[in-house]
Amino acid sequence: MRLLQLWAFGFCHLLFMNTSDSEEDSYNERSALVQCESPTIPSYNQDHDMSLPQETDTKRRRPVSSGLDEPGPVERERASTPDGEEEELTLKYGAKHVIMLFIPVTLCMVVVVATIKSVSFYTEKTSQRLIYTPFEEDPNSVGQRLLNSLLNTMVMISVIVVMTIILVVLYKYRCYKFIHGWLILSSLMLLFWFSFMYLGEVFKTYNVAMDYPTLVMIIWNFGVVGMICIHWKGPLRLQQAYLIVISALMALIFIKYLPEWSAWVILGAISIYDLIAVLCPKGPLRMLVETAQERNEPIFPALIYSSAMVWMVGMADSSNPDSADERQRNEGGALAQEGVESEDDATQGGRRRYSAEEDLEEDRGVKLGLGDFIFYSVLVGKAATTGGDWNTTLACFVAILIGLCLTLLLLAIFKKALPALPISITFGLVFYFSTDNLVRPFMDSLAAHQYYI
Amino acid sequence: MNLERIPNEEKLSLSRRYYLGGFAFLPFLWLVNVLWFFREAFLKPTYTEQPQIKSYVKKSALGLIVWVAVLTTWITIFQHFRAQWGEVGDYLSFTIPLGTA
């Protein structure tokens, strides 16, 4: 059973990764597209997962970036039409959207940390590993361990790169059905298999008797409604909830199956890769975006989290196909991404798209890729696993949120696709290692000496 | 997806699909139907498709109540008699609680 699980998991992972690549690309492309098409609308892509919302509205000069940005002055400097009203709206929306992203990211991390702390399954080290991290970490020799974790990282990153390239190729040759099928397969795996495992472990932890008929009903309902909400149409809140749950599940799998040191090195490497893939001219993500822009196509439903509804008041469906698409995408665009995909996406340096609606109603949705969710949660989850106490976990959590704010700020400044991972992960890693090694012993000895500061 | 933005016919079709889909052993889908379309069906001013949406919501609610009753009954029976059923109980169980010595 375990072997089968591992094999299936690895296989699915492969699938997922592929899928996520495609998704990412599509996403990224989308975002980029929107930017070009509507110069007034800065679409920031953060994390490949997020790309998607394509704003094709060109009219709106809305300083979208401003919206994302918290600080007003930044916006003022940049805004092309510094209306007082626009600035005000920008400020108003900026803070609001940052908060709109904080909440899902926080929820995902809370779910992951709560599970880690209560269900011991996810912290038990097994000899099983993903096929992507074939080298075993030997706890006896530091040098050997470091070497193996570096090798693991290289394997994983190269798998991700290959997948991304495959995705770009698939997209270039218009194999949309293939990509769609992959996505669906990935989300099926995540919604059914991983949640089944998760539920089983939770029941075992709490010593609850569960019978197969009820379990089948639960998993069946959860999975099917999830597929419907994510890939088709469903209430926004439910869609968001499913995406958060899916990201948490994927993050938990990573936390369980990635070896200790490899996980940290992989996190760092993926942020670097994200940076490269999004910002370099020859990066796969950038190429994907350019291709999508050339074709002026809507991106297939990607796994991105959409935090708000985008209103298109006054715009009929037929009047502006782009807007309709955009709207559609925004509305139903948040698809749950397979964990792997998200991961890939994350590495791809998804971007966050901020679509500016041209309409009277201003309620922009902020979209964030699922890969970002996953990797943030992996970092915080690992801090909860190995950190020992809550100081480290909280420090990492705060670090990631700060990184997110800064990324949004940068998006507002640069108004182009930026990767969401690097800043947050860097801060997270720095905070984790410094808290673990500096703050914790300090707090411990303060407590030991009963000295309160 | 925001219900405000789509035309009434689409709302009706969506509600109908959710209602029909629930027959595939999906009471959760019926629950989503009820919660999502409740405001549309009962709290909004009347429009052409509203009576039909209302009927779908009511039928979904009915189906949901039936399913909840069935599941509650089964779960109660199972939890109560699981130990007494011996082998059958174990066969039906996904997780068996560990006893205390």
C-alpha cells in the first residue's frame, strides 16, 4: 500500500508538475498580455500561479499598482494621471488588496501548522522519498548530507525546468486539450487521493471510528464539488476555500516527503529560479507570456486564487469580448492548482495579475498563484516541524507577510510581472535560521533566569 | 463567480444543474445550491425565472434533509453497534479506534 502510494504519488507529482508548468505559463502569459494590452492597467504577475486575470481594459487608467500598493507616495510618483481621486482610490484599493491576500495566505499557513502540530503523520520521517529527491540524507556526515541535499535540489529544479519547457512547447503548438486534461487529472488526484490520506490520518490521530460508506460519501462529495467549483462555476468563497485547502494539502505532502535539508535548499533554489524565469528575457515564463500575448488568447483556467470579484458593471458580455473573458476568468478563474503545479508555477515566478476594471464599480480582484501559497506554507510548516517552538513559526509567518507586502510594493513601482517567491522566501529563511539559532536560545535562557524584558 | 453579474437565464440553468447534479449522491452540491441561491430565490425582487429557481432551491433543500437524516441514522447505528458486529464491523471500518488497556 505504501509503495503503491509512493509510486502513485510520484507519478502524480510528475503529472502535477507538468500541469503546473502549463498552467503557470498560461498564467504568466496571460498576465503579461494584459499588461501590454492595457498599458494603463498594470498587471502584476506574482507567482505564476497567479497570473491570469487579464485585464484587457485599456481605458482604465487606474493605477492598479497603486491599488496593490500600500504606500500612497509611491503611487503618486508614478501615476501618470495623478488625480487626487485616483490616488485616493489607489490607496484605498491598495491596502484592501493587500489584506485580501493576507487572509488566504494566513489561512493556508494556519491549516498547515495546525495539521503539523496535531497530526503526527506529517512529521514522521519515513524512508520513502519522492522520486524527485532520490538522494538520501545521511544524518551522520554533514558534508555528505549537504552534498546530497544539493543534488536533490538540482534534480528537482531540473525537473521543474523541463516541465516548464514542455509546457511552453505544448502551449506553442496549441495542445490545449492535453494541458487541460493534465490540469484536470492533477486536481482530481489532489482532491481525492490526498484528501483521503489526510482524512485517514486525522481520524487515526483523534481515534475516531469511521466506516467506509460514510468515508466514501465524504470524499466523493468533497472531491466532486471541488472539481465543479474549481474548474467550472461555483460560489467564490467556496472556490477560494478549496484552493486554500488544496494548497495546504500539497504543502503537507511536501513537508512530509522532502528530506530535511533538501527542503530548505529547494526553497531557496526555487526562489532563485522564480526570479530567473520571470525576469530573464529567455525565461520560459516570459516566453509563454509573450506567446499568449501574440495570440491574444485567454489562458486556460489556471490555478490561481482570486480574492475578489471583478465587477464589470455596464459592460455587456458581447460588447467587449476581452472584458468578458477577463471577467470570466476573474470570476471563475481561480482554479485549484495541483500542488505540484503550484510548485512549478511558483518556481516559474508567477505573477500576480491585477486587473483593473474599467467599469464604474471598482472592485478588483487580486489573484495569487497557488504555487506561492504552497511554498509559503511549506516554509512555515517546516519551521513548525523543526523549529521547536512557536517563536520560530511566528517569525517565519511574519517574514512571509512582510515579503508579500514588499512584493506588492515592487509590483506597484515596476508595473510588470514580478516573481512572488524570492522576497518572501528569503525573508522567511533568514528569519527562520536566525530565530532558531539566535533568538530561541536567548529566550530560553531569559526564561530560565526568570528575567522579563 | 458572482451571481450579480450573470443574466437570469444563466442563474436558472446553474441552479438547475446543481439540482440535477445532486442526484449523483451529492448532498453537498444540494447544500451549495441552497446556500448560494437562497438570496436569489427568496430575498430578491421577483423576476421571470425566480419561481423556478425557488423550486429548485426548495427541492434541493428537501433532498438535503433526506440525505442528512439517512446519514445521521447510519452513522449513529454504526458508531453504536460497531463493536458488537464483530467481523462485519471491522470490515466496514476505515479506521478502528485503538483501545486503552
